[in-house]
Amino acid sequence: MRVVLSNSAGVPLYQQIKDQVGAAILAGELPEGEALPSVRALARDLRISIITTTRAYAELAAEGFIATVPGKGAFVLPLDSELVREQLLRQVEEGLQAAIDAARRAGLQRDDLVLILDGLIAAEVTA
């Protein structure tokens, strides 16, 4: 598992860890039952506080991505199809919101966005 952190990203470090590990799980890069690095090992490798990695793992556990077993570590849980759908839907919404924000700055209207989206979908179908 590779986690890359950026101090200039404007996103808290624990959130960057959580997002990257969650994305790897959703993408199947971290399969069910896979052991994650220990909190201490990850903190040491990333040169950050143990508190930061603990928070990232706690949030991943709260969202149902991993389970922590005292004395054994953290492990990837089986993906619940509803959880996967909800996470992917959230990613789509975030992407669309970013597109809407950029369109607003560019002075585009709703119809312009719909045309662009239709064009992208059509290009995807023919590819």
C-alpha cells in the first residue's frame, strides 16, 4: 500500500490517508482480509504522528472499510455493495460539484454543461 501525503494540499493528513486507503479498497487494490500496516509503522514510514494515523484508521473503521483487532492490527473488511455504491456516488457528486464550480467561473450555463456532459458520454460510448 502506497500513501502519498502533501502538506500543501489543504486537506488534513489523516483525511489524505483515509481517502487514499479507502480508494484502494474500493478499487480492489487492497482485497478483503488484507492486513494494513500497523498504526506505528505507517506513522514511521510517513514521518507523521501516531495520532494522525490512529484517526485515519478510526474513521476507516467507522465507515466499514476496515476492522481493528487489538494486538493483531487492522484488516480490510468485505465490501458491502451498498457501501461501495454510496462511496462511488459521493465521488460522482464531488466531481460534478467541482465541474459546476468551474463552469460558473467560466460563465457557462446549465445547457452548456448538459451539452458537455452529453459529448463526454457519447465519446465514452464510441471509445
